[in-house]
Amino acid sequence: MKVKAYRGVVLPVLLTSLALITILLVYIHPWGGPSGSASEIHVRLIVSRDFGSTVILDETLTLEEDTTALEALRIASEVETTYGGGFVTSIDGFKRGERDGVQVDWLYYINGLLAPVGAADYILRDGDVERWDLHPWASLSMASALIGDYPEPFLHGYDGDRWPTLILYSEDFTGEAEDLRGHLSGLGVKVHLRPVSEAIMDGDGLGEFNLIIIGYFTDSLPSKLNGIHDRLGYYAYYDEDGGVVNAVDWKGGLHSFAGELSLIQASRNPWSPEGTSATSKVAWLIAGTSAGAVGSAVEALIEGRASNLHGLLIVDGGCEPLPLSPGEEG
């Protein structure tokens, strides 16, 4: 009788305890998938100097959802800030300040776009590429995008906005356009192709895409972008009268180049209805003086020779990162 009474009391208590434990486990760690899979994101963090010429850090981080760009940087690096933590002054001992007579600062980019919000306010998303680069900027046009995180921003966009990608090409570059589409498609980007001759020249509709424009410098769309190079923050532009490319170094000096020339440059999409200061759509220009020069630029992009760069000038087959280093001879 005592045993039966003992069992009669303990069993309900035991079952109740197990139920409470189960409820607590579900509350603390909801089931329904692999552990942590619903709350983790993966972000690539790159820290570099001098417009990507020196890479200090390149890591893929596993982070909790709702992690900010600044929090991710602090996880991987020693960071110093001012203004209540909103302005980064030093990363792993590399400090902002004066160097070679010019001011250098830390600027950050998300998926190849200069971020318009502070790093403490940007919430990272799965697949983002977060880049910090220490470089001068006061002596240069402020470039709003870079090419060195290709295939971004075509793959993940910015802040969750993934725009369709449209490659516009001059008729001599059908093969290059198809090669680039194939490469991007293989990386997961949905790409449309359209000959420039079929594009609406007043820009109607072009503002709804991430654009890649392939052609000669003198073709209509490359010429249009070249004409507003200051507004777009280009580090180089084609002088149609002289037949040369003028490129700036990071001190603001101008250098001229002749020969077989091509450029890869990125900016925010100037046709976007939001305006270049607000849009997250981009326009990339791949243009040159000859078919061979343009083909070399497309090949360089596909082969990864533009990795980490802000822009690329190719002169007679040789690659020159943009902006140039001071003292570069044209």
C-alpha cells in the first residue's frame, strides 16, 4: 500500500515537471529546424587600405540576426571610435589622420555601395559583404560605389533590396555580354540582356535596374556617363577630343593615358527616380577605345583581377587600380 501511494504521488509530479521543462526548452530554443539556423547569418568582412590595394582582414563571420555593421567589425577587430561610438577612428591599430599631406579616414561599404547610414545603424543581412577602407577622400570626387566586391551588389543588393540586373551592350560586344551574363548567372544573379540600340535613349525604364553598360567610349550611353563623370564620382574619364583617358591619383593629381584603353567604373544609377544620392541601384561602365580593349576589361572582371579595387584602368593590357597612386606616369 505504501508503494502504491508513493507511486501515485510521484508520477503526476514527475510528468508535470517534464512538461514544464519541455515548455522552457521550447521558449528558450524553439524547435522546428537545425539548431541556430533560423537566427544566424553569414557575412564577409573585409578591412583594407588605400582603395583596396592592401587587405588587412578578410573573414566570413557567423553572426546573430540584427547584428549591426559596427558590431560585426568589433567582433573581428580592435576598434576605436568617437562621437559616442558612431565614427570609427582606428581598426587594428590603423588610424585616421594625416598621411603624406592628406587626410585619410575609414569609410565603409555594403555590397560595393558606400553606405549612406552609420555603421551602428545598418543591420546586416545574410550574404552581405561589409568593407572598411582607409583612404583619402577630401581631394577626390566622392565615389558612391566600387567594383571590387563583384558579384556584389548584383547578387545581394543593399539592405535587402535586390534589383534585376540589365546588361546593355553595343553590337560589337554581344559575345562579351553573353560571357558576363553566364558568369553572373552561375553565381545566382538573374540577368537580362539588351542591345543598346533597343534601349530607350531618354533613360525611361533604365532606372529600374542595376545596369552594366558595355561599349566604346564614344557610344551613346558610355559617352553620356562620361559627360557627368564629376557627378558620378568617377576616378577617370575619356577625353574624346584628345583620345586619352584622364585619371586622378589619390592626392587629386591628374594623369593622361594614351594607347589601347579601357575602364571599369561603378556609380549609383543616374537614371534612378530616387536620385543618385538615395538609390541603391548601380550603373557599371565597361568601356574602351577598341574591341580588344573592352574585351580585356570584361575578361579582367570575370577572372577576378578587379577584386578589392574601387575602379580599374587597363592600358595596353596592363591593369592600373583607380584612383592611381601619386606619381603614376601617364
